[in-house]
Amino acid sequence: DLYNFRLIRPDTKVYGIIGKPVGHSKSPLLFNAAYKSVGLNAVYLHFLVDDVEKFFNTYSAIDFASGCSCTIPHKEAALKCMDEIDPIAKKIGAINNIVRRPDGTLTAFNTDYIGAIAAIEDGLRELNGVSPGASPLAGKLFVVLGAGGAGKSLAYGAAQKGARVVVANRTFERAKELAEKVGGQATTLAEVENFHPEEGMVLANTTSVGMKPKIDDTPLAKHALKRYCLVFDAIYTPKETRLLREARETGAVIVYGTEMLIRQGFEQYKNFTGLPAPEELFRTLMEKHA
Ligand code: ATR
């Protein structure tokens, strides 16, 4: 009963996820259940899309679609089809959430960075208590491992919150390029093992090191984790990577990659509907269909 077909009418709002491949995406499951839970006359479909520009040329001309999510390999190419782009998403160079305004224009967001940063901020609040106003990331030394798409998201997101960013990447040139853009420092993955300038640092892994099936790998040795108060891993297969397990054993607060995944979904739902996300429903469905 994924799509509730009997309920589709001419005025039903149509959302979906565009990607290739796309059939594995759990977004239709989550969004259709969410729409149903609040009685919204809307459906959310899988769109297998080859040529993203062609898709948007058609999509903008026809009057049916209300918004869409955007996944691999279209997160960058879709940028040039937008009328308006969230400034940080533009800097990151990738979008994953597109809202069609009533006048037909397309506005794009990157909810990956918003979801990851929100999860990390909540982790820090758990540690330090809630102080109103400023982000708990303000002034923190924030080390990002990796300088690919996810690395950019974390680096720009943390810099926007006032963190002091260090980008560590296997290929130093890529670290340097990203660090310069966010006003941070650059180093290599090898050198970051000996980087312990202060207590209470935050670590975010965005490399693929430790991902299934190579679950015994880790991007940073356990002895180098001592001065981090919080460690986030963007990897979500396995749920707890070796990095997170060792960080937990070292006494850091850990934030799972699944948190980024689920929270980016909350943000998409809010942008699509203007309503608060049904967080418990999303969490229950994600667990049930893990
Ligand atoms: P994503 O969009 O998920 O960030 P990506 O753009 O392909 O993916 O970036 C992958 C990141 O993981 C890069 O920072 C890459 O380092 P390089 O820039 O040196 O390629 C890093 N990475 C991938 N495999 C790695 C490995 N075996 N050891 C260290 N870093 C690795």
C-alpha cells in the first residue's frame, strides 16, 4: 500500500525522488506514510531519471509536480536547473531538495548538511547542556576527514555555525582547496593522527573508510581520539563503524550516520509541506525497514 492509488485525484500534489538508481530509496515509504498521517492529499514517487536537464525542462512546463528530492548522480547537475538556491547549498555545489513554488519557480536546498549539523549540535547539547542563542559549535575546533561531497557539506555547515574548521584528506590538494574556501586549515589524513592542540574537539568522518564490507578499517587510530568530545561518522553501513565504537570506548559522544540520513528527511518534509516532520513515524519506519 505504498502509493494509495485510489486517493489520487487531479488536485493531488505529486512529489518524488529523482535519481539513477532510485528503486532502493526509502523516501517514498517515509513520505507517503507521513502525508497519510496528516491527511495530506499528496503522493511521493520514485522517478528514474537519466537526463536531469531534460527532466526539469519537462517538469517545469507541466503543472503537476510540487517538489522533489534529488539523489545520486544528480545532486550537482540539477543546480543549473534551479531558479533559486540556498546560499550554503550553492557553495557546497550540491542540492538534494527542490521545492516548486506556486508561481512555478524551483527553489533548492541541501538538507544533508542541515541534518548532519543539527545531529552534531544536539550531541554537543547532550554533553554541555542547552545554552540558548549561540550554536554549541561556535568556537569549537571541528575536524573534517575527507574533502568530497559530504566533506564539503560538513565543512561549510560547521563554518557557518562559527566553528574553526580543519580539513584532513588523503589527497592534501583537495583538503587545501576546501579549507581555503571555508576559511580553515588543511592537513592530511596521516598527519591528523598527531594533531591534538586542545581538549573538546569535534570529529566528522566523511571518507568511505570503514564502510561495509571493510568494517575493520578506520580513518583515525584509537589513540588519536582522546581529545575529541564528539565523533560523527557519515557512514551508516554498518550503523556503528569501528571509528564510532572506538570513540565511544574513549569516552566521546558519538553521532551515527543514520541520524544525518533521517534528519535530512525531516528537513525535506518541512520544506515540502511547511509542517513539522512526524519524527517518530520516520524513525519507526526506518528501523522497521532497515
Ligand atoms: P562523498 O561524496 O561521499 O564525499 P567522494 O566525493 O568520492 O564521496 O569523496 C570520497 C572521500 O573519501 C575523499 O575525501 C577521499 O579522499 P581523496 O580525496 O584522497 O580521494 C576519501 N577516501 C576514499 N577512500 C579512501 C581511502 N581508502 N583512504 C582515505 N581516504 C579515502
